[in-house]
Amino acid sequence: MKKILLSVGSLFFVGALFAGATGAYLNQTQSSTGNTFATGVIDLKVDNESYVTDNSGELVFSPTTSWELSDLAGKLFFNFLDLKPGDLGEDTISLHVNNNDAWVCMKVSLTATPENGIVEPEAAVDSSTGANQGELQKVLKFAFWADDGDNVYEKGEKIFKEGLVKNIFKGQWWTIADSRDSIWQPHSGGYHFDSQGWHDEDDDYYNKNHNNDKSNPLRGNSTAYIGKAWCFGSFEPDPVNQDGVGKTGTGVGDSTNGPLVRGTGFTCDGEPVGNKYQSDGIRVDVAFQAVQSRDNKSFTCTKGYTRDDHDDDDDYDR
């Protein structure tokens, strides 16, 4: 009996030594393997949905100046070679960034003003004959606004740039969204982001999730819209009622609340246009810039960014 007990005791003792030797119940090991750094990506894509007056004087979808998401290589926002007084065009650009928030700027540059020869009616009122002495830039007008994606200028939406081509297409960066302003935020009188943004529903110009002294960037994985319209003649905003719907359709003229259904929100009267502008043309370059917003808290489209982004004196100086 004693042996048995001793045997039992011996077995117990061995068990205690085994437990102490392994330490499985008293210690824990954590491992971190495959640690990696990788640079992020700022990838801005642009698409365009375009409408223009056709030969019968009706507004129609323009497939040659519309496209799906692209990096703009080979794409033309404008390619209209037979303008008539009173012609009107409307486009809505959509901007898409990947999962990194970004500041966004836009630049439109007038690069040429071809005369394209002098026809007899033009010669009677225009003595300029140089190859780059056309006058179309003096009468063609544009407007750009913060749109909600429906290709219609609506009440409550904000025009952020308008005027004659010669006055506004000067190759300067325009602010779409930077550290000081945004066309879609209330202190700019703008509208809202389509995703992960905000809408000032009570019109109090206050966003509880945002410091109103500065602007929000274009959010990653979001879509934002810029409307643009042009007129060969006398051009006036005539905003339609806001329907609160935003974009419908697939971007090929099949919208149920777009300009073919509700109008563009502008009027264009060609009566003031004379023979002086016959055969004249313009050439324009359009560029967009997207810059990471993280660690670039003081970025502005007019000044760029600083290496020291802290900006202690808050003067936004490079």
C-alpha cells in the first residue's frame, strides 16, 4: 500500500516537474512576422458627361466628349467645330480618388486663338488677319459650379468661376478643395460630397465634425462633381428647383432628371453675336491636380505645400 502511495507520490512529483519545465501555463510568446512598409497611392480619375446644342437647335447628349473613368489621356472636354450663335453646352465632371484623402485643384489654360482665315462677312467687320488673332475668346462664356451629379444648375448650388474665356482661362490653379476653401463646403456656399462628405441641411454654416476655419479634402473612395456650362452669346444663370436626387442614369444621356428633362439651368441668346467671330476658334488645356492631404495640412492650390507643414504663425506662407 505504501509503495503504491509512494508510487502515486512519485507520479505526482514527476508531473510537477514536467509542468515547471515547459512553463506552458505561466508564460506566453507573441510573434510579429512580415513587417512591411509600402507607400500609399494618390490616384485621381475623371469622367465626363456632356451635352451640346445640335444642328436642329436641340440639346443632345454628346458621346464624343463624354467618357467613363479615365486619367484624361486622349480625352477632350470640348471638341466642337461648328458653333452657331446661341449654342449652349453643359458637362458634369466627376472626380474620384482612391482610399487616400486628397486636396484637388483645377487649371484651364487658353493655348491658342486661331483666326482660321477670314470669310467675306467677317472681313467687313474684322481687320485682324494673323493666324492666332481670332476673337472667339472675347465672346464665348463659361460657368463652373459645385454640382450634385445631375448635370443641371439648381437653386442652392454655387458657381465658383464664370466669365469670358479671355478672362478666366489664364492657366492658374483654381481651388476645388484645399486647406482654406472647398467648392462643396458651406463657408464657400457649396453643396456636398457624394460619399463620406457632409450636407449643411439646416443651413447654419456649421459642421459639427469639422473645424470651419479650414476645409475638408476630397475623401478617399468618394465621388464629387463639377458642373460646367458654356454659351456662344448672351449667357445667364436660370437655376431650376433643387430636386435633391443627384445623379441618375449611367452617364450616356439616360438620366431621368438631367438637362434633357429639366434643362441646364442656363439661358443662351445668340442674337448679340455678329459676323466678327465667324471661323474663329480657341484651344484649351484642362488639368487636375490631386495632393495627399495627410501631412499637408496647409496646402493651398495657389501656393502649393510647405516642407514644414506646422505653420506656427498661421500665415500659410511657403
